[in-house]
Amino acid sequence: MADDFTDETYDDYWYGDDVATFGDRLAAAREYAGLSQEEFSRRLGVKISTARGWEDDLNEPRANKLQMMAGLLNVSVVWLLMGEGEGVVSAPAEDEGVTAPNLSGLLVEIRDIRAQMKNNLDHLARLEKKLRLAVKETMQND
């Protein structure tokens, strides 16, 4: 897959839903727009901790703020949410001395790790649910 990248598909891959999170795309668009977190939050009328929470994927904005940030950053709401549609023009700059094929391989590896983490989180959630049910049943039987 690393050899399948073209200039046109690289940005879609980097910011796509299976690689980047909402927070990743928001931070990239904010940086691309040349805004600090402080300036970004001031323009949206939110606390800087709120903006940080969005970029760190700790919480999500309401629809009205999502629409405002898309307009402020000149990207589509769909791109912010899913990485599809109108977004930033280019992916993060490459470090000198690191070749594009190496970067592509790293991106594939990162995507695989994210997928493994998601699967592990899903498994953890199922185990937690089973444990809660078992605890509840134990407490009801006592």
C-alpha cells in the first residue's frame, strides 16, 4: 500500500477517518490557518481549555460551534468530522532526510496500531460490561 500513494490521495489518506481523529483534523486546520489555540478559542467565543479538549478528542463541539469553526478554518464540516470533502491543502511537512516511501510505511503502521487499539478498546468495553453485570448479579444475590 505504501507504493500506492499519489499526491492527490496522500492528503485524503493522512486526514481520513481511519487515520486521523476529529481532533487531529481540527488541530491541522487551525495550524494551517495560522491560528494559535488562544486565538482560535477567542474567535469562537470558547475557553482555551474547551478548544484543547476538542483537539485532544476529550470532548466534541456542539453543531453551532462545529459550523463556526469550519467557516473560520475554511474547511467543510464533513472534513472535520470524517476527513472527506474540503479540508486543508496539504498534509504535514516531511522532515528532511526522511523519504516519502518511509513516511508512507510509517503511516500504514500507525493506522494498523490505531486499528488494534480500537479493537482492544472495544474488547475492553465488552469485558467491562460483563464485569458490571456480574457485580450487579452478585449484589442482588447477597
